[in-house]
Amino acid sequence: MKQYFFILLLILSNSLHAQKTNTIYPASGVLKTVEIEISGNPTWQKVISLGKDGLLLFIKKDITKAVIVKFDTELRKVWENEVLLDVERKPTAYFLDNQKVTFLFSESQGMYYQLFSFDLKDGKAENKGFELREFFQDQSYVAFKDRILIAGMNEKGGTFYDFDFKTNEGQFTSADLNGKAQIQFINYNQKTHIIESLWSIKEPGYTNEKKKKGEFIKNAYVVYAKYDTLGKLISKSAIQSNAGNFPLTAQLTKVDSLVSIVTGVYQSNNGVKGIYFSKLEHDKTIFTKFYDYRKLLKGIEALTDEQLKKVSSTYTFLPTQTTFTENQIAFGGSFYQPTYQVVSVDNPDYVGYNFSLNYSNQRNRTKQVLAGYNYQNAFTAIFDLDGNLLKQQKIDLKQTSSDIDEVVAINKQNSVAYCVKGNLVVSKPKGYAEPDVYKLSSENDDPKNSQYIAKYRNVRNWYENYFIADGSRIKFEVIKEMSAPKEKPSRRKRGQQQIPETNVKKIIYISKILSSEF
């Protein structure tokens, strides 16, 4: 029996898949949905946009195997490939060029690395590995034909590790960035042979400088830097703190060959966070503007000072992909917070009662485990190229999820799509009509069987005015009946009962959505 298959569904008005709850405008809505059925115990999945070349779906299906599938823009399967992959964790990062996609996996805290490569034309796979015994925090990378240049940090600051698969040798190269460095963006231009990057830098200070004790962050900023293919610095420019506002994260939007826009999260010296907008010309910072979350989360229910501090201190901001069109920059994101629960587990040190010590330890013990993620709010915002806020939209989510989901997206037409409580909502840029709402299932949500109901979980800007959304559900399938003895209420009754043997499957849904203008 095949372990996975694909069903292409044209979405009709009476279909339960991507079922719409109100009237849509012509040439808009969910155009097609595909279902992917995976047997085993899938632990993670990743959808990667290839723009007008389609998309990739990469799934870790069980302990030792993974499946990657390429679709075209009509969600028709181009190719699929199943590979052996014995790494449990998600890839550290992935890298795309014109010919292939690669994924970097690390295990044993970065000592062993695997680089999986897939040809974008036919899916042909190649796996290379290497070891790294020195201290290094890998963060992202650029892949070449026979080399890999990993960006990260060691005890000296921002660093590259260059490994050559032909010679099986590697070496470190300083990125010329002091402090605690975290790569935010990295891209290789195949025409100019230049690597563009954004780094978040935190400079530590010490209350006792001589003994290096009492560490604190004395400064934080973002650096835009260019390197050659060996990791040698060409140029760099800092986006510095201003009026007590410290840039913490960054993403890059190219306006043209000379102008770039950098956006990200900042934190003020009083703990309040927000979004900054910085313009670069000729690789130099021209200006930076700051907007706290209160301005970006304006709505019917305004945030109080206490709520603003809570969002800033306890929630993490997950940004959307930035879009640029008609001299406007649009982006947004959602706020999530991990939640935990206390569970009881067996105590491996339990030995029972010790008579000599007159002591007995506990058979069970409690521990705190991750229960999921709480999503409270999201927003989208539109800026002009001078960094002026033109429009913003607050989105109330108030939902939980078992994973970190990309629940908000904005396309080049400034239509906004977001996933809320399993539904996909798409609002129009003009704001004249009610948003369209789509469902993957007509079943009512029940916390007890929530994982068995198909729900939208992620949405992204795909290409032009198209969104791509994905969701999933769990399915049980009876394989065969197994005989087992019945309980014996009395000696007079004997017999057998049939116990079904089941196979757990995960159904993944991918939908293509077009948003109309009005």
C-alpha cells in the first residue's frame, strides 16, 4: 500500500474543502486545493514558495524518512522524492538558487552536519556531511557547487565557517562583527558574486569588567554587510539606536539597485517594543523611524499601557514577508507566546522504601512541558518610501496552536489574509466589502477532537496577488481486525472479540487563493 498519495480537487461551491461562507467576487477565492496523505508519524513540514516557478513541500514523515514534493502554480505535482533522513529536528535553514534547493541539518549540538540538495528540475537528491568540533552557533548559510559558507557566531563574535567538500576541509573567517551576533538575512547574488547580509548585534557590558561578571547588554543595533564568496568583508553600515530605541531584528526589501528598506523590531530603554523603518542608499543608512506597537495595534479595542508592556515583554513577534509595489512597503506579523503545562511522569530514580535509611522517594514526579503557543494579536501596515505610516490593520486572533504558525500575509495588492480559529479570512484592500471566509471542513470545532478536523494553519504571499495556505488534520484508518480474548465476567462465558489495528495518517491541505481588488 502506498504511504502517501495526492488528490487534486477543483474547489466547487458545494465542496467541503475550502468551503466559503459568503459570496465571492468573480476571479477571486480559493482556486484549487490539494490533499497529501502521509502515513507514519510526521513531525514537521515546510512549504517553500518558488514564486512563479511553483512551490515545494518538505515533510519529515517518520523517524528515518522525509518526502519532498514540487508543485507548479496550478498545484499540479511536478515531481516527488523520498529520502532517508535520520535527523529529528527541523533544518537549521534552507538556501535556494536557480538550479537547486538545499537544507542544512545539524545534530549533537552542531557537531555533525548534513546538507541535502534537491535539483529543482527533477528532484534528484544528493547528501553531503561533515563534522565540526569547535564551538560555533550555526544560524544560516550560502551553498555553492562544492562548498558551503555557514554564518553564525563563536566566542569572538560574528563568524563564517567555510567548508570545502572536495578537500574535506573547513576554516573560520571573521565577519568583522563584535558582540553577540545573530544573522537576520543572507542572500547570494549569482551575477555580482556578492553576499548581502543583515546581522543583529548585542554588545555586552559587565558590572565587574575585570572579572567579566554581572553581564548586561550595553548596546544593540543592526548591521548591513556585504561579503565576497569566502566571507571577507567588503562593506558594512550600522543601523544604530536612536533616542533610546534599539533595533533588534531585521529583514531586507530591495527597492532598486541603489535603495533598500530594512524593517524589524526595536526595543526602547523603558522596555516598550515596536517596529522601525530604515532606508539605505548606496549601502548607507539615510534615516530610521520608530513606531511602537500601540500605533500599529490601533483598533476598536485599544491597548492599555499594561497590555502594551505585556506584548513587549512576554510575546514574540513573527514577521510576514515584506511586499513592495507602487512606492509602498507593506508588511506585518503576529504575536505568539509559548504556554506550558505540568504533567506527571515516572521517576527513573524510584527505588521504593529504603529500610536502612527509613526513606522512600516518590514513584512519580512532575515536570513542565510545552503545551503549545498562544496567539493574541496581529497587524499589517503600509508605509511610503519615506517611512510614513499610511495605513494599519489590527487583527484579533485569540487562539492557540501546537506549532509556530505563519498566520498573516499581505500581497502586492495589499489584500490581507489570515488564519483564525481554523478559518482563512481574506480582506479586500479597498475595505468596501466584508472579508471572505473559507473553511477546510464544515464540522464544528471541538477541543476534544480538534486535531481530527481539517483547519487552515498557515498563509503566505505566493506570487503576484496569490496566497498559498496550508492546513492539516489527523486520520485513523483500520488496517485489519485482530483477535483478542474477551474479559470473563463468569466462567460460563468464553469467547473472542475483534480489536481493530489502526494506522495513523496526517492529511495536509494546500490551497491557492486569489484576492480580488474590491
